[in-house]
Amino acid sequence: MGFMAWGFVTNFFTYETTKSVVVKSWSVGIINRIVQLLIIAYFVGWVFIHEKAYQVTDTGIESSVVTKVKGFSYHESNVMDVADYIFPPQGTGVFCIATKLIVTKNQFQGRCAESEQKFKCTTDEDCSPSPSHTPGVITGVCLKPSNDSAGFCEIEGWCPAENDKVTVDPMDVKNFTIFIKNSIRFPRFGVTRGNIPPTMTSKEIENCTYHPETYPLCPIFRVGDVLNYTGQNVSTLAIEGGEIGIIIEWKCNLDLDITYCLPKYTFTRLDAPFANNSVSKGYNFRFAKYFKGENGTEFRTLYKVFAIRFDVIVTGIAGKFNTIPTMINLVAAFTSVGLAAVLCDVILLNCLKGAEQYKARKFEEVSEAQIASINQSSGSCLSLRPDKSSCDSGAVSLSNSDQPL
């Protein structure tokens, strides 16, 4: 036990230093240079040129979005304008274009029969109060036209009850246009930009429509084009509704002229995971308009709206040259070049025939007695070989004739 403890102590208080071994082997030399070249190419091509690691960046973009929709269409023989189909009307970065409306007119507070098939009944016991989604409170009464026929459960609320199973043809919204005005700021650099180029005239804006190739900076988007860019079925979206994202990406290299800081538009369907879901498919909501009769009784018109919701999402990153990240990544690059030596050592120590000879030359143990004899020898330089008279670097050269590589 004492011997093991003493061995542990002696092994712990040791010192390791590097020893240079020059291996003159074509195969290992080629591998070494190829690995070094790949590491340098990675840092130059990917890290510095593509990722611009020499820059300090700002991703805390500040953004403001204003939208405006234009267009007319028919719905159930009625001409619909912007005030009829846009929700909300303030022109924010999130807005809805109604494509189909189910209208229930002249609803009064009272009691009436439900209209959904799941509330069919034959006795009052079939109409027990339940947490089912209904437009009113179930009273527990089964309303039947006669004793021998089936009926519907009675509710207390706004009557008559809504029937949202009716067939309504959607509006044609493909030719509606969306105007987007977006202003952004990168606070770290104090840079502000807008998505409308200052060189674009009002006449150009009125006559252009966004196209990714011919008019990539036009701020006016045709609804039909936006829906087609998402790769979705336009007719299905108009019937069931959906959620569309208009993404404005700002990627600015501030080492160049500020005029090159321009937006890039992309489009996606945000509710794509629910497109084939039978439970929560599409997008719809309800709202009501309230009125009062001559006798003061309140009544309303209920609207169930199927709509395409547009979310304007702004992202951005700006970069500018800075000394600190440049130095950090240069040091990382120079350090990583040393990985080639590690790989070559693994090959020499484990894969080639001369591995044992290389190990003998690379690793050498020096005892305390040898160190004492060195200290007693003459000369100003320490040397492990008594026959040396000068300060040797300690490098050992191995050629192909020295080892069977």
C-alpha cells in the first residue's frame, strides 16, 4: 500500500515538456498539409467571408409596420369595400381580410331551439345542462313540433340560434392589394431605414406590384401572388381561412454603403401544421352589430367571419467591423491549425508500421539522477546528451530510412 502511495506521489510531481520530432514521410506530410489547408479554408471562407466573424452585430431591431388594403369584390350580391372586409381597421402589422361571412340577422334575447344536429332530442332528459359549446344556456327542455317527432334542445340567449352550416360562396380576393410601410432602426449603430427606397417616385409606387425578380423592392403586394408564394391552395384558403406570414428580413453589412441595406420579402403559411387537422382548421371569428328598436329593445346582427389573417413579421441583423471579434477569431484560426499535428500524431502512433519507433523518439523519460548529472556537467546550456557542446533545440529527425513507415 505504501509503495502504491509513493508511486502516486512521484508520478504526480513530474513535469512534461514538448519534444520536436521531424518525420520525413510523404504520406504523413501530405495529410498534415491537407488538414491545415482545410482548416484555413474553413476559417477564411465560412467564418470570415460568409459569417463575417470580424464584425460586431446588432439583432435588437426596432420596427414599425403600417398596412393598407385596397380592392372591391362581391359577396352574396353585395359589393364589399375595405370597410366591410378588413379587421381591425387601424392598418397594423396584423390584419384580416374576410373571405366569407355567415350572417344571422335580428337576434333578440330570449328562448329558442338550437339548430345543430348534436342537440337533437326526444325527451327532456336528452337536454341536460352540459359544458358543450352552445350560443346560449341549455334550459333542459326538448322543443318538439309534436309528441311523436324529434326536436331540438331549448337554449336561453340570443335567438334565433346561429346556423353556421349554410353554404356561402367566398369572395374573390386575389386582386386585392396590400401596401406595407416598414421603418426599422438598429440602436447599436444608430442606423434607420425604410422599405421604400428614397429614389422611388410616387408614380412608380402606384404602378408597381411586388415580384421577387422584376420588382423586389415594391411595397405593394397582390393577395393572389402572396398566397401562391406560400405554395398553398388559394381556393381552400378562401373557404376555410388561414394564417399567412409576410416576413421582412433586413440583413445589413454596414461596412458597405448604407444604400445596400435593403429588405428581403418571404412568405409562409403560419398555420400549416393545422391545415389537415379536422378539429381546428382554417381561421374564423365572430362579431356582432347592435341596434335598438322603437320600443328600446336591443337586437343584433351576428357575423361569423372566415378570413385570411396576415402577420407582417420583421427580422434583422446589422454588422460592422470591430477589432475585438477579429482578433478573437484570428487566434482561434491559428490555434485550430494545430489540430493537423494532433491528427498526424494519432496516425503515427496507431496506424503506421513505424509506430513503436516513433513513440520511442517522441516520448522520453528523464530521471532525477540524469538531471543531477546534467547539473554537474560543464557548459551554460543543459543537455541530455553529454557529447553536445552547443545549445541544442532538442529536435530529432526521422527519415524513411530510419523507420519502416
